[in-house]
Amino acid sequence: MREAAPARNVWFGVLLFVVALVPRLWVALAWAGEPVWDGHYYDFGARRIAEGLGYSDDRTVGGQLVWHPWCHYPVGYSAFLAAFYRLFGASPIVAGVANALVGAALAVATWALARYAMSERRARVAGFVVALYPGLVLYAALIMSEPLAALLTASAFWLAVRDARGSRGLALGAAVLGLAALVRPQALLCAPFLSLTRFSLSLTPPPLRSGSVPATTSATAGMGGARPLPPHPPAGTESVALAGTESVALAGTESVPPAGPESVALAGTESVPLAGHANAWVALLRDGVVATAVALCVVLPWTVRNCRVMDGCALVSTNAGWNLAIGAFPRATGRFETLRSSDGCRDVTGQVQQDRCWLGYGLEQIRAAPMRWLALIPAKLGYTFDHESFAVEYLHEARPATWLEPRRAALRGVTTFAYRLVLGAAAFGAIAFPARNRARGTTVQGALAAAALSLGALAFLKETPLFWPLAVFAGVIPWLPMPGSPSRPPALLLGAALLDTTLLAHAVFFGEDRYHVVVIPVLALFAAGALRRSTFAPA
């Protein structure tokens, strides 16, 4: 039976890929249209790269066309599409097929990552949620970068958590996260969190370190233990008190309490008590720096290219300053607004110079009216997390005659309802039921469940949608050392890191619902893991 398990997993992965691919291919072939909005620039950049002209456009100077490099948008997605354009020709259909492959792979990557966070059954649910999620299916017909960014980020997390050799997993995950940063630069914010996997692996007994671990024992507990733990536990039968009074064996002994049907033995999770142990924090920070450095090394060649051919150096792209200005200038509403020359930055020429000008302008506006900028945060998060309509509106913009208002409104309702349902379930991703960690744990977990239910009721019943507090709740709770919590392994915490950095980025800049697409796999993972059992049974 054990030998058959890997084969079953392979076949399930193939099945999941096909289930995700079929509807995406249908959508891509039936609904793909001319690229619009940011998609126009992604497509244009891909065509130029495929033609051997690099990431560039042409400008007319003195009546002559002159090659002109650019990097306003991140290069990664255009470079990805360019490979397909070079092989099969440049068209919306080719882009749609490429997107369908990405979307199908994303479902498999979500399942693979979820297997290191929860039981096999729940991990499969996470994979199917992504495979059949309406908004992600529609994205196959859009020339937009979010699914590729999500795939690379999820793959980076999976590589980091799956490798028994912590240093190798850290390096591989960080390298792929560097590729993700070429598609979505905010991915670099997740790099320091990869150290959670490295640190946890160093504290895990050998039998529990790698692979899909058996579901017969649980080696996880709540964060914030009472006693310091040495970086490498001594051999033999050693128990360390964690989260109050429970104890867990650290050297592969049998003193770990039996797990319930939803428990899995997870390689080094939040059972590590970081509080009060300086060496643990030093190791965590050190490996976070290493992971960030590796990710930056992947980005570095593109940065060098920008320094060489642009009017100044740019790490990946030149839209950070624009985005800050859009979120801070006097006409800011919390969502995208077009910047005009009358707003500032009239006398600039190069892209880097222009972006730096807008960055300075945005910072100046924040300094001048900090409370106004802070007051816009709820609106920014609301535009990002309250609904999901971008894919439908893109399709309408590309083919308005096909997407008349009744059809458009109906599909908007489907995508928004599916999103809100997954987000609502995700809020319970770090809450235990039943809470088996004595009376205190039961009380705390019950209070958290009541809080999540209250936020959900407020979101669904309020006349004006208010779902972003659920996203904040889902992103914060996994980090809190609550009594009675379910296991919170690195795979789950990395998902929380992606959600939290997304919340932070769009609180600072501006919001649109397309920006939550990259965290849909995280929400699916959290939703599938909702209301797991507490780590420990009552003593």
C-alpha cells in the first residue's frame, strides 16, 4: 500500500491538471480577444521579444524609427508569452492556451503545497478549488500576469517545504521566487519568510523531515512556547514543553500524542518556541537574508540590463513610483486613477526619471497629509478584496458586442460569489474544531470562530460589501500563538506571508480586485484547512 501511494499521487496530479485544463482551454479558445488595458502592453512586449527586438518599442526621432528600451511593466510575463509566440505565432489564442497551461499547473502546485500543511483529503480539496474556481478559469482568456505570478510563488513555497535538505530547499525556493519577482516584484517581500522552512527543518527529527509524511502522529504545537529550545535537539527521548503544559518528543520517540483523522505529521512547524531564544532568532534572520540574497541574484541580470540601457537603474520595473503617487495624490480614491501632467512631473523624459519623480511626488503628498493617506487604506483594501469582477470587465472591454450587460452582470455575480465564499471559508483556516487543548483552548478557539462568523455576517449582510476585514483576519490569525490552535506548518505560514504582503502592498499603493488573484491559491489552501483539529488531545 505504501508503494502504491506515490503512484496514486501522480495519477491524482494528472487528473487534477486535466480537470483544470479543460475548462480553461474552452474559455481561451471561445472568449480570447484583443488584449486591453495592461494586457495590451504585456502582449506588445511579448511580440517584441519574440521578434528578437528585446523588451522595447520604437520611437520616431527626426523622422526615423529608433529602437527604444523600456521596463515600465515587469518583464517576466511578456518573456513567458514570447516563448509561445516564437514557437506558434503571436495571437490571443496562443496566449490563451499558454494561460490555460499555467492555470492547470497552478491547481497542481496548490495541491502539492497543501500536502505539507494538512491531510491528503483536504489538500485535494484545495487543488480542486483552484482547478474549478470561476475567476481563475476566466483568466485563461486574459493576457494578464497574475496566474503566472501565483504559480511561480506557490512553486517556490513548495520547493522550500518539500526538500529534506533545508539549505537546498531554501536556495531552490528563493531562486524560483526571484523568477516570480520578474513577473510581480512584490514577490520579493516573501523571500525572508522562506527561512521558516529552513529553521523548522533543523528542528525536526529525521523520520519527519521530508516527503508526504504519515498521518499517524503529530509533531506540531502552538507558537510561543514557554521554554527555550536548542537549535539541534539532543538524541534520545527528549520532551520539551510547548504552548503551556503539553510536551512533544523531538527525537523520533513515541511520546507524541496520537493524531485525529485530520492530523498529519508535519516537518517542523510552529512548535519551535522562538521567544526568548536568541540563537533561534539569529538563525531565522540569517536564513531570511540568505533567501532574499538568492532571490535578488536571480533578478540581478535584469537590473544590470536596466542600468545599462535605461536612463537609470531600476530593480525590475518603473511603475512603483507611479503606483505610490496614484495612492497618495490629492485626487486619490483608493483605486486606479490616471496621473496627468497637471498633477506634477511635467519636465521628465526617461522612464526611470519619470518613475523617480512620481515616487518623490507621492512621498511628498504622504508627508503633507499623512492622515488622509492613512484614511484611504480601508478604501484601497476594499477595492482589492471586496469583490471580483476584473476578468469579466476585461472580456467585455475586449469584445463588447459579445458581453452585453445581462450576461456581463450574471457572470460578475458568479465570480464575486465564488470569491466571497472561498474568502469566508479561508477566515477559519487557522481555527480549530473541535478544540481539544483543554478548556482554555476551547474557549479561545470558540471566540476566534465567533469573530470569524461575525465578520462574515457583517460582510454578507451589509448593504455595502465589506469583505476586506476577512482577508486581514485570515492573514493575521495564523501568526498568533493561540491556545488550542491547529497545526500551522511552514506551508501554511508561507501562504499567510503572501496574503499579508499583498495586504500591505495595496494598503500602501492602491487597490483593484485583480490584485487579489495572486492569493486565491492561499485562500483555497486556508479554506480547505478550515476547522482542523487541535494539535494536542487533552492530557
